[in-house]
Amino acid sequence: MVREKVTVSTRTLQWKCVESRTDSKLLYYGRFILSPLMKGQADTIGIAMRRALLGEIEGTCITRVKSENVSHEYSTITGIQESAHEIIMNLKEIVLRSNLYGTCDASIFVRGPGYVTAGDIILPPYVEIVDNTQHIASLTEPINLRIGLEIERNRGYLIKMPHNFQDGSYPVDAVFMPVRNVNHSIHSYGNGNEKQEILFLEIWTNGSLTPKEALHEASRNLIDLFIPFLYKEEENLPLEDNQHRVPLSPFTFHNKLDKVRKNKIALKSIFIDQSELSPRVYNCLIKSNIYTLLDLMNKSQEDLMKIEHFRLEDVKQIFGILEKHFAIFLPKKKF
């Protein structure tokens, strides 16, 4: 566990992680502060962040189980201690981490007797298991257990419907939310018009991402939701005319390119998911801890080519976006 002394700045708005600990592979905790805030601002930010943390962050879950040897969800299988329903419930509890877009397939093939755990799941390279020891089934006889799985990345809840059961394929209720709980509290100090506030945020996650990563992603999602309000309103135009207009680029609210290039705060506030990057390029950048335009500006062409699964076409795509919106060119090599 890491604890740091809480210090309050009276000049600029700052945030800090004041406590961080790992209770288990499936439970991370973090405590953060944001200060100094004007009266009322802490509650505004705290409520918005709590909703974003619980409802706007994507997670990865098993959403369907396939087995030709199972006639129905509540059947028992010779040589397996658990019923089909119990196996499905155990699979539902598996915590996954991925940069997946949409769905993908995975499988289990195990010969008994023995225990089947999460570590026995055969996954694509872009999906990881947080805890390989999570229990799935106990094989009591020398039989083969074959299970097909469908994995999905999404947000919120997915409730299975009875009509979705077909051909030995069973949908699984999924809770995609990687954040288990969020608390926010406020400390006020000062008197009268000088009164200020400190916002405290407590975040618990399921281990698929850290509380700091969750806070970062929730903040980006909130920014994305408010970006449309930065666009110039289209006045006095019929609906038919609006349908043929080209939407404004997310970067158009930064009016002066020279000022943006020199302003690190502005560059740091522009996240790469606001650009026109393809999902694959975006995932590669995020995996390399490149989240903002400032992070990207600190990389050279040579650095980008070293990113795993990156191709020359991907680098050209990034060049085109930077040149189009900012007239920025990345150096070929680091200085």
C-alpha cells in the first residue's frame, strides 16, 4: 500500500493519487484528490465522475458459451462435478482485459481428471486473463471437455433473453463495468467568499484496469460527451440542409494552430480518440501509453515504427491527421 501526504495548492487546479493498494488480483483501490475548487464545483465534478466511472467505461466479458454435448443449461454432464449452469456461472466471473473492438471467439479443451481454470482458456493475443486461477470446473473422470466461448467488449449490462438459446449455444449475462464502486467526498476550507473545496474520489476496480487508468478513461469519455457543445451552432437551417453538411472536426475549436503547438496544456487536453484514427491504430497507441496529442508529439517516426503490430501505413495515417489539423510534422529520429 502506498500513502502520500495530502497537500493543497492555492494557485492552480491539481490532482493527485494519495493512496493506492492492491487487495487481490481482482480488487484494486485508489484514492485521489482534486483541488482547489470553488464552492459547488466539487459536487458537480464528483457526481459526473462517479456516473462516468460506473457507466461509461468499457469492459470485456464472456457473453456466450457453446457446447454440443449439453442439451440444456441445467443438465448434468457425466464426469464433471459441476452442472452446466454452474460452469456458465463460473465463466461469467472470469475477468478479462483487452483492446478488443466488437466480439471474438475463444475456446477450452481439457482432458480430465483435473481442475479447469481460467488459465485453460485459449484466447486471441489481444485478450488477457487477469487471474488465471479462477475456477471453472472439476473433471472427475478421463473425459474431454470442449467449450466454445464468445467474448465481447462493451459497457453497462447485457441481459440474456430466453429466445437466444439455440444449438447448444447459451448466452451469458454480462456486467461489462470494470469499476466496482466509486465514492466521492468534499472537504471545505476558508471563510466567506474565499471558501474553497477539495474533492476526494475513491475508486475500486476488478483488476482489468487500475483506478488511475479508470479515472483517465472516464475523464476522456466525459470530454467526448461535451465536445459537441464546442461546435458552432447551425442556425436557421432546415433539417434537410443539415443532413448534407460536413460535420466539424473535433479539432476546430482550437482556432490558432501556432498557439496550440506551443501550448502544452492545450496539447495535453486533446485526446487521440477525438481524431480520425482507425480502431486498430488507436488500440496500438493506447497500448503504448499514448493518450493525448502531447504524448504523440513526444514520439518520432522511428519510435512509432517500433510499436508492436504497427505498419508503415499506420504511421502515414497519423502523419496525415497531424498535418491536416495542425500542420505538425513528427521528426524522423529523436533529437
